[in-house]
Amino acid sequence: MCGRYAASRKPDDLVDLFEVGKWDPTETVAPDWNVAPTKEVLAVLDRPVRDSGSPEPVRQLRVLRWGLVPSWAKNPEGAARLINARAETVHEKPSFRRALTARRCLIPADGYYEWVTGEQERRLEEEGKKKRPRKQPYFVTPADGSVFAMAGLYEFWRDRNLPDDHPRAWWSTCTVITTAAETGDLAGYQGQGPRSLAEIHPRMPLMLTRDRWSAWLDPATTEPDELRELLAAPPTGLLRAFPVGTAVSSVRNNGPELVEELAAPEEETLF
């Protein structure tokens, strides 16, 4: 799954990187090294500009809330449970299938975090002990420093309890699509630590390489089978993973120090 990621690039940089045609500088979020569910995030999408008089889609940088609320939902209470959509079943699930064919986006990130517990947890389980070790976070990021563009879906939900002119009458929300974690060697693997992403966690956010961005965002593409072909995992060897401090485990912590690479995993500690 993907439950935490870092997104520190400035909106101006994303506008250039994704060739955005419309962006409202007053609608933005600050750099965030500990993005968690229900937070506001930046996303790239193609859709017509409201009141422009043109039906042609325009590439936009928008602020969305992480945790999808389907348009038909009675209330937004389930948003925190819909932060991820599985690539294998996204075309089947009622919460996602309409968005798949009409409302797709890219969610820019520096990389994502995943937690492993390693040998100590397995030893404790074998000994029948109930205490669990502190989980070691890893940061997964493109080896070349490029953007980690996560495939996503977005939705608009209307709060019928509020008047039309209320600023919270409409919710704009999103979800990150995940896929099976890569089993090939990580970039720069030298025989120490996890050899592949699958050794860290069985799932990963689906990163779309630049050659798939336009096809994924194109509203004219509506066939589920064609869209699912775009959801193939990226080539192996593009990503690297390294241990980071356990401070990221608390959503209260934030800052660039969260993605600083450790020379080795922190000493395993029991709660």
C-alpha cells in the first residue's frame, strides 16, 4: 500500500515539469516530507476549464484531499479508507471504476515510505512473545532524482448539507493506485539491505514514467482495458530504497531531515 510519502517540490517547478497550462497560485500547499491520508496534496489533471467556453481539456495543477470520496457517497466518512486503489481491480470496484474512465490524475512525489520489521519480529513471533519491535522505515525514490509520478484517480463530492456558495460545499479528493512491488534488484544494490521492493513490502504506489503521462491524463481515453495497459509497473532498476529515521513514523514530524539516508537501519527497539 501507500500510506505516507514526501512531496517537497514547489508548485512552480511542477508547473514546468508537467507542462501545466492552468494553475491558481492562491490554491497551493506547502512542501511536505510526511504526507499522510486526509491531507491536501497537489495533483496534475487534464480537464476543461470551468466557464472558459471551451470543451478542450487543459493541463491543470490542483489541490485535492488524499482519501477518495465517491460522488455517490452519502457522507465523506470513508475517505481515509480509500487512499489506495489496487491496479488489478480498480476497473471493478464501484468506488473507483467511474473515476478510472473519466477522472485520472498524477500525484507528484519525491518518493514514498514503507516500514519493515525484519529479523527481530520474526524471532519474537517464533518465541511466542507479544511485544513487537519498532518498525524500520525505508524511503523509496527514483535513483536519478526525478519526480515519482504516482498514478491516481480523483472525484468531486457535493455536501448536500451546505448551501451552494459555501466554500466546503464541494470536496475534491483523490486516491493513489498501487501495484505488486517489484521483485527485481533495486538501483545500486550492493548485497546489503533489501534487494528488491518486494522484500520491503508486497505493494507499492504505481509510478508512471514520463512516456505514459499524457496517455494516462487524456480524458478521451475511456476504455478500461486500454487504461489498464498503462498501469503496468515501471521497468526495474529505476528506484532505490534506503533506511531513514523513525521520526517519520509520527505524522507530527515534518522536514527534509525525514528523508536523510541512514548508514544502516536504526537499532531495533522494543516498544
